[in-house]
Amino acid sequence: MRITVLSLFPEILKGFFESSIMAKAVERGLMSYKLVNIRDYATDKHHKCDDLVFGGGAGMLMLPGPLSLALQAAGAGGDGAAPGARTVYVTPSGRLFNQEMAADLSREAELVIICGRYEGVDQRVIDRYVTDEISVGDYVLSSGEIAALVLVDAVYRLVPDVISGESLLEESFAPAAEGREGALLEYPQYTRPAIYDNLRVPEVLTSGHHANIARWRLRESLKKTLAYRPELLAADGLPGEIRKLIREIITEGGDDEPNTEDPGAADQGRSAWL
């Protein structure tokens, strides 16, 4: 996969692509990247890339001219040409990013990503070049570069052979596989020493009994999902074993009950699972 990121501040991005797993993926030829400074495509002597918003209001907007030239150089489609590389604009007003979208983007041979700044990007650029408007969460960042890195990190690790398939198998939001539910939050994990600061690793994990370990992990995943993301568990179609475990967890009560700001919704959810 090739990733091209367009930014007014590419130095913010540079360290990520030159470090850790990404650097190894590039070295192995699994990934390639290019960081484009949008200012290089400004045509005035001051390299101006923003101006006031038509209609008034606070803030500045990125100019369409320099960004359009940068997108054309990056291979994005436009001007009636054949469709170019899939082009993502990270913006708070886009579709909410999730693991399914990350998996979809990871299958592309090439991605172009636009980092917004100020009040964002002129809509005409979005209409002509952008294929996907994506939000990384229900909050606003001053730096489109940070949002772009969130997206890149979620996507590139799913490219085949960047990370071993076994490591991806039981992560939070991983798709369902044989013998395991999908879309659950990942269970707690522990390492040596077995006793740390008078806190002991759950005995089942040191028992060597693989079936019991698998059941414990599934149960802990369900507990965490019920507590933090109960909407991920739809009662309809759940296997009998899963429904049984959920009933056990809810019956125990305490901190294992769904943690939601809407008690009524939580009660309805518990009724559905029971």
C-alpha cells in the first residue's frame, strides 16, 4: 500500500512514518509513503494557503488552488479525468470511523489523505477530489495531522503481513471467527511476574487448561463490553452459550452492569439479554 498525506505541517507526521512498525513495514516493502507540503503548490511569493470565509464568520479556510494542485500531483481524480486514488479528508463532519472502515481502506492499493487546518477545506475541493469524509471521533481537533495519523495507524496495521494475523485475531472489534464472537472489547491481559505489588494474576491463566482459559477470556470480554459498549451486543441471534454467559454476568450485578448515561436504555438492554 502507498499512502500520500497532504499537510501544511508535514513535519508533524514525519516521525510516525520513520518509527516502529511503520518503519519496518516500509523497509520490508509492504508500505510506502509520501508527505506533501501543500505550501509547495502555492503560487504567490508568501506561499499563502488560507483566506477569509465567504459569508463572514470566525477563522480562515484553506484555499482551493494550492490544495487542488497538490491533489492532482498526488494522483487524486478531478476535472473529469478518470477516478484517481481513493482520497480521504479527515473532518469532524465526516462519517464516524470504525474498525470496519479501517479494514475496507486497508484493501486499497493507494490512499491519499488530506489534513485540514483552520476552519477546514473549501467545499469545491471536497466535491471534486474527496471520496471519503471521515471523522475519528465526536470531538474537534486543531490539527488534521493528528486525525490523519489515527486513521493511518488503524489502517496500515491491517495490511497483510504488517502484523501477524494471530495478533489481530482477538483484538477489540475484531470480526467474528470460528468459535468466537466478533465486535467485543478485548479481555484483560497479564505478564510476569505472577504476583506484582500483592496483586496476583488470575489463576486460570497459569493453569495450562486451554479450554478454561478460552472461556475466561470470552467471559471477561463480555463483561467489559457490557460495562463500556453494551450497544455492541445485540440480543437477537446471539448463540445460546453467549446468552448464558451474559445472563450470569448481569445476575452478578455490581460493576458488571452496563455503564450508560441512560438508565432506562440499560434496563431495556438487560431485559433483552435475559
